[in-house]
Amino acid sequence: MEKTSSGRTAGAAARDRRRTVVQITKRVEFSATHRLYNPDFSDEKNWEVFGICNNPNGHGHNYTLDVTLRGEPDPATGMIIDLKELKEILDERLVDRVDHKNLNLDVDFLSDCVPTVENLIIRFWEVLDGRIPGCDLDELVLYESRTNFARYRGPEGG
């Protein structure tokens, strides 16, 4: 094996130059109600498009959100982020704002959208992106139910 001037093999030296990037996922849960309704549609069109999800009194879900981050583990701790710190950030920035709320009426950053699982996950990304120190937001997966979920990895080219 060929050794470098430091006495290490060439492969070990190459590994040292590469970034070691790890992904970690934290799951959080919240409950909320919403109504799928577009104010630009007639009542008939809303019923046609959204069906029973257009119930004027709304309907609820027990949501599950998987937040995946990527980053380099800190050499001293072996972590890209302390999971307790991540939970606190997620609660403060997102969960406390949506848990046990009416997503149409009570959540400022959702006031101008139809709160479908697709729109929710995009808005959640906007709330979290760039606000978790030392890591990059890699992916969000939002489960509206056991069988319905959306996956988002940020804006294209972003």
C-alpha cells in the first residue's frame, strides 16, 4: 500500500478529505382540523372537487411529520444535532402553532391556502428551512392518515 507523507494510506487520506454527511429523522405528531375549501369556487364546485372533506364544520386528522436533516456529525459529540434541541425547535416553530388548531382559521402561515397535505408540507418546509442550526433540511414526510401522505424535498433547484 502506498503511504502519504503523513504515513497514512492514500485511501485514508482521501476519506479524510471527503465530507461525512449523515441524515437523521425526528418524528413529531399533532392533531388539527381543516376544511378543504377554495373561496374562488362555488359551493357546488367545492363539493365536486373536495367531497366530504369540504364539510363546512371541518374534519380532523392525527398528523405525523417526519423531519429529516442532513449534516456532518460533530467530532466531539458524534451528532449532527441534539435530538432534544431539535424537538424543542420543531415544537416552537411548528407543532405548537398547528396542534389542536383549525388550520383554516387559526394558523397565520396557512391563511391563504387550501390546507391539503400537499400545501401543508410545502408551508411547513418554508417555516423550518434555514432555521435549524448546523443542519440542512433534507426531507419532510407528512402523514395525514395511515394511508395518505406527502413527501417534499424542497423547491426544485433549491
